[in-house]
Amino acid sequence: MENHFGKGLMAGMRAAQADSAKNVAHFCTDYKRGFVLGFSHRMFEKTGDRQLSAWEAGILTRRYGLDRDMVMDFFKENQSSTILRYFLAGYRLEG
């Protein structure tokens, strides 16, 4: 993947832990959004817990200063309101 989103996605899927907001401040929005989604996908693969991965994505979305709705759209695909609630709970927690 040669775009910023793709690079962030791959980095998130390889990351053992998420960085602080300070450490990712120099990355563009597309990279950070890709990282959040890649990291939460990896978390789901490791734990099998979609709610936990959505919650973590919400936390990282707020921490990295991303647009909530742009990231949340990725969690709307499976039509589960529970997953969206966990995402929003994580988003509110960080603030």
C-alpha cells in the first residue's frame, strides 16, 4: 500500500501498542486513521472481542484528534449498534 492510509493501516496491524498523541502528531490524518483501524483490527484478531477493539479505536480516535464520524463509519458496516456504543464509549472516555 503506497498511500498514507495504507501505510498507517499496516503499521497499526504490526504495532504491539499504540503511541501517545505526541509521538504521532507529525503524521497526517490519513495515516493516523489507518493506524487506528489497523491497530483495532489486530486487537480483534488477537482477542476475538469486537467490542474491545471498537472501544480501543474510540480511545485512539480521540487521542489522535481524528474526526469521530470518519473513523466510526468503519464500525457501521456490520449494523451492530452495540459496536458503535463501545466505540463512542471509548471516544468519550479519553476526553
